[in-house]
Amino acid sequence: MILAGTAAFGRSSACVLRDGALPAIACEEWFSQRKDDPAIPEQALAWCCTAAGARLQDLDWLVFAEKPVQRFIRILGHLARGFPCTLPDFVRALPIWLGDRLWLKTTLAARLRLPPERLLFVERPVAQAATALFSSPCRSAAILVVDATSEWATTTLAEARTDGGRTRLSMLAEVQYPHALWFVQEALLHHLQLPEAGGVRWLAALGAHGDERLRQQLEVLVPHLADGAHALDLRHFRLRHGRARFSRRGHAIVGAPPDRRHGLLDGSNAPRPADLVRSAQRLLVDRILAAAEALRRRTNARQLCLGGAVLQDPWLAGEVLARAPFDEVHLAPLQDEAGCAHGAAAYVAHVVLGQPRGDFALLAPPPPPLPAAAAGEVELRHAGRATRVAAAAAALAAGEVIAWVESAPEPTLRPIGRSVLLADPCAAAAIARLQRVKLSEPFVPPMLLADQGFCSLWTDARRRAAALGGLASVTVPDALRARLGNVVAPDGTVLLAAARGPLAELLHAVAARNGGPPLLAMSSYNRAGEPPVVHAAQAIDLLRRSGATLLCWGDTLVSSASRLAAAGT
Amino acid sequence: MTISIGGLRRLVGGALWRNPRRRVQRLLSFARTEAGGAADIAAAAADADSPELRQHLQRHAADERRHAALLRGRAQQLFDVGNTAPTSAGADLLPSSGIPADAELSLTDHGFLPSARRRELGELRYVAMLYLAECQAKADFELHVLHTAGRDEATAAVFRSILRDEEYHIAYTRALLRGWEQQGRAREVRAALREMRRARRHAALLRCLGPINRTSGRIVLAVVYATLFLPFGLLGRLGRHGRGWLAVRRAGDDALAALEPPA
């Protein structure tokens, strides 16, 4: 049985679920080359089908992770409640909704050339809960989803029970729009003038430079309610065009927006943006933990599965993982539209149809072969695994930045080693070069790639699975902190990801050459604000622009002729 | 006294470049167009069959990216000096270099045809489109140099640098078209140029009508809001958002309930 899951209007994604396994998941931005493309993921779906060895017509069902009518009713409710101040929203939203979003089934059927009866719709919170459950090893668990807004629910308590191989998913209670913790993150991003694309990770990096001195001051933004619930004090927010901003009253709490002519770490801004972010993160952690406690009381479950877009902040996720009142806590590896796409398909397959579930793994085919003509000024050579690893290790040990592309880009917001830039974390010059290549804000450090055994030493059992996938930040041991000063945040944390396959070999080869720990600094192979590299021509073009000296593209090495000759290819 | 369209453009363009706030916005909008063009042309390069065309397109894409960086850099300088904060989408462009998610590549970015149509156009018509677009871009940048020279030399220098690249873009597209003409495809080339000119006029018309269409649509919706939506609005104001944990009430989903595994 082949099911496809899709989610759109955010970072649109699609996946294919074949007999319980997830052979492919992709984001539309890979193909359209528009960052965070919100369009219906037609190209991503076609790619997933090909990667899964199927055609679009072979799909038994296509499941969309949103119910457009419910969302439209929610928007109309918002417009009515805000009358007459919602006139600009009304004028902007109605043409979009009456244009094609309300008739999504017809649009999807026409554009994907699928019979309408094969199209199904699942609410976003259900999809988020399903991806949190089915990407974890849990069979029965409590599920907490803290998500962005879609239909009504923003924070959802759910419970999954598996009896006789059949999983039942019960949605227990929800906090509804507009009381969304996501709005605090969104308003903060806007307040700090940070881009929304990947912005939550930027918040985490900025928060590492601050402390929680404003925590009490921010309490009024999200008052705590009985039984672990929360509500936004809407007087402090302005909801415009579906996005949250701080109102004038909100600015009295968080201060004026920082002057972006100075960096965000510049001391001239008051309150310090970093303090504001860390205090807001602490506030959100407290509210999420209160919700988790309420969920534990309702379910008496031992295991907790966490999901939702708010947990894309790795510091916040790490804190919740460490302190949630459950014996075992699992964090969904896919938390945005990619997670919704997976969850929607998994819900129909395993909950509705009772199909057996497989082990969750993010698989991807290798990158397409590199045509010789694509190289241009640089040369390319096919090379065995040992040669590739040796050439890359030599370059890294010499303090250079290299690109390593093993397969299609990551569907996650953070890289997990599929398509990355690498540098020696102990070499300050190499890290500075990596940061220049990325063109990212100076306070965003690269991630750290380590082999599983090594990074298991750093992390407690709770955070381990999430930390190894780069989803939660971990504290670096004191002994290594000075050595890794170039990539460690001021609060002593890093984002870790576990290396697998040839990358693990590369780690040890570099460590053997320079006598350092088996660690590499890593960042996704694209520039900040640009979509990921998919085509060979893009990869080579970015190699030229970035100043990286070597590109390992599948089983091909791309570099200058002299370097390739030296590598013995 | 007669006023030509070119004269009108010079007059309006001059006024636009005089305003420092608009100057930053325009530079950012140009940067976005160039970045969009770069992505479009890089994708075309990846698809190109002929190695010669691929090389030209790769260089062209690199030029467009460089232009985007130059324009963004100049906008940043003006922004820093005058603190003339750009509004709306422009503000997002300062820290990043990608195409914003809501950018309409089809009309505002490179050329005048949707980039998704590249494959169905074929190489000849795509190059014809590029040729005409570059000729227009050259004329536009010459006008911008005229407006900024003497008033804002640094911006004029950026435009002059871009103009030099536009010469190359025109030259290579023209050479490719001439090559095809000499290979006996003169009629095809002429037809492609005619078709692309028509498409350009059509796109220009749409651009002109777009704001009229949008404005009239907004007026109609505002009237609907103030009349038909009014009672719902008044009722809605009486209601309150539910707070705290609310029970999950979902109507039975017939489509999912009736689902059976395929035979």
C-alpha cells in the first residue's frame, strides 16, 4: 500500500509511505529554489514517488495535513471578533481563500491528476501527534503537540494506545487559537527583525548570549491558567494577516525594537535582545512543562512524545526533554510541514487502516550523477570511499572548508549530515571561513558533528536521541570547552548531530591527522536565506562562490586539478 | 507639446531616485529581481542540452547573483547612512539573499514569462526571451545611471558595473540566435522573437491592469465587509475566545471512517 502525505502553506513538503516505511520525504523549496516555498508540493511529491519506485497514479491515497474548511471558519471567526479593525485582513484573506484554498480538494485533484476519492484530509494537530508517535519507538504514550496555528488547536494533549497491533489515537484536550505559544516566538522574530526562515534556530543561538533576568517581566504575556493551561494576553499582541506582532502595550513590556544598524549582540540596545530571547524561552519552557504535567495527570502514561513547530528551538526542546515529568521522552525529528506530511500519511496508514508500522528512518537516494560538463573551471573525478575520505580529511586537517553531499538535502531545518559544509572545529580560521561562507548572523555558531559513541558521553539518556539528530542543544564538557571555543555558545552548549557511514570514517581520519577529538563543525550546504542545493550545477556554483576547496558529491570529488592529483584520484 | 513614454519614465524615475527611502526600496526590489533571475537561469543551465549554452547560462546566473549582492550591499549602505528603513518585504531582504517565499517570479522577476514554462519553451525561445529581457534591462539601467549620476555616484557606479554585464548578456544571446539563423532556423528565430515581444507586451498590460484590478477588488470587499459582514462582526464582538483546555469536538469524518485498505 502506498500513501503520500503533503502539507503546504508553510515550508511545503511531501512524503511517501510504502508498506509502513518512509522511503522519501522532500520539501518543495528544493525544486522551486524559493526559500520556504508555500506552494502545493507537486514537484516534491513527484520526486518522492520516483524515489519510492512508484508513479503518482500508483498512490492509494494522498493525505493532506489540514482541513481547509475548518481553517477558513477559524479565520472568519477571527475577522468577526476583531470587527471593524480586521478590514485589512478581510480584504487580503478573502481573495486567497475564495480563490483556491477553500477548494483545495478540487485544486489538488486537478493539479496532481488524481481522482478526488483518493484525496483525504487530516487536521494538522492530528498529523503532528501522529508524526510524534510514529517517529518514536513508543507503542502507547502521552502526546503533547505545541504547534503553529492552522485550524483551531494550538496546544494539544493526546494519548496513543496500541492493543493487538492496532493503534488508537485520542485527542484529549486543546488550547485553541489565538492562545498560541508560537505567537510569542513569531512576535519575537519580528521584534528582532530576524527572518522567519529558520528564525527559531536563530532565536536559540541568540538566547545563548543572554540570561533570564526579564523572565518575571514577560509573565504577563502568557498568563498561566488552571490545570497547566495557558492563554495569551491579547492586549500585548497584534494579530495581522495571520501573524503575531507585539502591540504598543506589548512593546512596553519587551522594549522598543533593537536598532539593527548595530548587531543584536551590541550593548547599545536595551533591554538586551539576548536577555529578552532567553527569558521568553524560559517562559515557554515553563508553560510547556505545565502542559506536560497536566497530560501526565490525565493519562498516567510513562512515555511522552513531543511534537510541533514551537519545539524547533533546540534549547527549548532540550530543556523540555530534560525536565518533562515522564520516564521516557521522545521528540519528533520532523516538526514543521515535513512532520505534518509524514504524520498525515502515518495516521491514515496505522491508525485508520491499522497497517503495521515499520522502523522510522529518514532515507534518501544518493545525489544525481555529476555530468562532466557541469564542472567548468574545476575538475571532477570518480573516487572510491577511502580516497574520498582521505582527500576530505587532508583538506580539513589543513584548515580548509569542504562540502560533503551524500544524498538529497535534509527535510529537517537543521542538517543531519546529508548535504553539509564541514570544517575543523578547533581551527579558528576555518570556522571564520565557514561563517563567511554561510553569511549568517555572527551569533549563530555551526553545529557539531560527532560519532555516536563520543557524543553519547556528553548527553543524558533523555536528550540523547534528540541530541544526536541535532534537535536539542547539549552542554559541552568543561575539558573540551576551551578547545572548541569557536563553535560553543556562551552558555556552553552546542547543537550535536551524529555522524553515520562515511562521515563517521571522515571524523576519525581527521582526528588521526591532527590529533584532536573526533568532531567536525558542520553547516548545511547553502547560504543563509538560500534554499538547499539540489542540482549538480548548483553545487558546483556554490563551491565556486563559497571558497570551499573540495566538494564530495556522492562518489565524485570536485576540486582543482592539482588537488585532485594530490589526492591520488 | 508632446510627451513621449520615454520622457514620462525619465520624469517619474528621476523623482523616485530623489527620495532616499524609495531609493533603498528600489535597490532592494532590483536585488530581488536579480536574485530571482539568477535562480531561474541557474535552473535553466542545469537543464540545458548544449554545453555552450550551459556555460553561458552559468556565467549569466553568476552575474545576476553578483548584481543582487551589489544592489543589496548598496541598499545596506544607504540604509546604514540614512536610517531610511525600507518597508514591507524589503526589510526581510537585508539579512538574506534568497528569493522571498511570496515572490512572483513570473512577472516581477526575470523576463516576462513564468520560469516554470522554461522547459516547454525550448532553448531557442528561452534564449529569445533572455535576449529581449536583457535589451530592456540595458535600457532601464542606462536610465537609472542617468538619474543617479551626479546625485548618488556610488549607486550610479553599481549600475554602470551591471550595465557592462548586460552588454555581455545581450552579446551572447544575440550570437546564439544568429548561430541558429545561420543553421537555417531563421524563420524559427524570427517567430520566437515575435512571440516573445507579444508575451512582453501582454505581461506589461497585465502589470498595468494588476493594480487597477486589485484596487477595485479591495473596494468591493471593503463594501462587503461594511455591509454583509457587519452583522456577523457585531455578533462576533460579543463572543469571547475559549481559554484553557477545551474538549476536542470533531464531527465524524465520513471519508476516513469509510476507508478500507485497497484489495
